[in-house]
Amino acid sequence: MRFSINIPNFGDFADARTVASVAVAAERAGWDALFLWDHLTHDRRHRPFGDPWMLLTAAALATTTIRLGTMVTPVARRRPQQLARQVATLDAVSGGRVIFGAGLGDMDDFTGFGEPTDKRVLAERLDEGLGLMERYWTGEPVTHHGVHYTAEDVTLLPAPVQRPRPPIWIAGFWPRPRPFRRAARFDGAVPLFVSATHGNNPPVDEVRDLAAFIHEERQGREEREADRPFEIVVGGISPGDPGQASDLLGSLVEAGATWWDERQRMDTDDLDRLAPTLARVEQGPPSL
């Protein structure tokens, strides 16, 4: 199991220098990755928000080993060509340390700006956009005439450092199956649970059910993609007691989880504050 820190892109973390300081502390303390949210607004919070790609660039320039990415980017809210360029640029700046998290996103980011909110349409744009981004990342010419996007003999260079592309992790709410059918086509699943909101520890039996579903969906892919393991990323607040933390993480590993993502609860003031987050980061990852 690997371990990551999860922070929003608002409040204290809207500042690039602050995010860089968290990344440096996480790298020193032995965490494997730092993930940022990708929101324009959230629950109508009157807070400063930072662009996640600029925040992550600051983190990349301040570190050397920790993986960096969004958790998650709503592809349907962005132009695929621009997003492909941003991810490839961050991958170059970081020396190949980007993990790209994608999903439908939060409806506030669409409704607040007059964007389409039909989830069927957003899912179509997500799928078509991801397919286009994969093609852009090859560094080869792309021509595409789709339902939502068009490209006419365009080549986006340089290609990402990671080949054939950065890992793509797909988020969704379990037990809804469609996001995880999508995830099974890529490199990882980031489940949230209808029964456990952000920051609450995941139900072990539901993680086991999800892992079984993913395995079924990926039948025949494992042999073709043996060099790129599939990740199941769960998270919450790990217990402070080492024994309890070990018990929780051990049961999640047994159920199929491969990453633990340390988070703050949504309903606390600590969610977007540096001091409590940094204190947790400096304690290091939980012990398995």
C-alpha cells in the first residue's frame, strides 16, 4: 500500500507557496503523493481558490520524488487540448511524477457558470475528452471529428515524460457501476461511497465488492497491461493509534485497496487550513 495526502485547492491552499511547503513536508515525512482538488467553487464557499495546475507546478519545483496530481479534474469542464497540454507540462516539470485523476466533477462548478449539467452529456464529454487526451499525449498528429470535440491534424509537443502517458485514475460513487466500468479501462479507481462521505473511512465490505467488480471488468486486460498495475485508492482519517491504523489498513489491503489517501472531513474547519494539515503530514504515513 502507498500513501498520499489530499488537500483542497481553496482556503489556505489557494496559495502556491503554501502548497509547495506541504509537498516538501510530505516528501520529507515519507508520503508517496500529494493530491489537490480541482474546483472553481465549492458549496458556495467564500474562499480564495487556486488553479490546481499552477499550485502543483509550485509543488513540483520544490520537490524531487513525491507523485503529484488532481483528485479529481472534471474533464467535461475543460477543453481536452488545453488539459492535455497542462498535464504534459507538469509531467515535464516534475520529471514524470504526474497522476491524472478524472471524473464528472461537482455540479456547483457547472451550474454556477451556466454550463451544461446533463450528466449523460457530461459523461459523453468525459469519455470523448479522455480518448482525445490519450491521442494528444502520443505526440503524433491527431484528427478527430466527434460528438463534442474536433481536432484537425494537430500535434501537441512535447509529449509527457511518462510513456505511453501519465496514469489515469477515475473517480465515482460506489456502488454506481458506470464510473467504475470507465475506471477499468484505465489505471485506477478512486471510489467515494454513498455510505461514507469524504473524510469518513471506507466500508471494508464495499471496497471488497468494488475490487471484485473491477477485476471482472478488467478480465483479459491484465496480461496486456502487466507492466501497469491497477490501483484502488481509498481514504479517510487514519486512526491515531498505530494498532488501530494497522488493523484498518490491513483489512483494506486484504479487500483490494492499494493506496490510502489521508483526508480531512468535509464538515470541519480543518478542511482547508494549513496548520492541522501540516501537523498530520509531518507525523508521516500510517503504519501498516
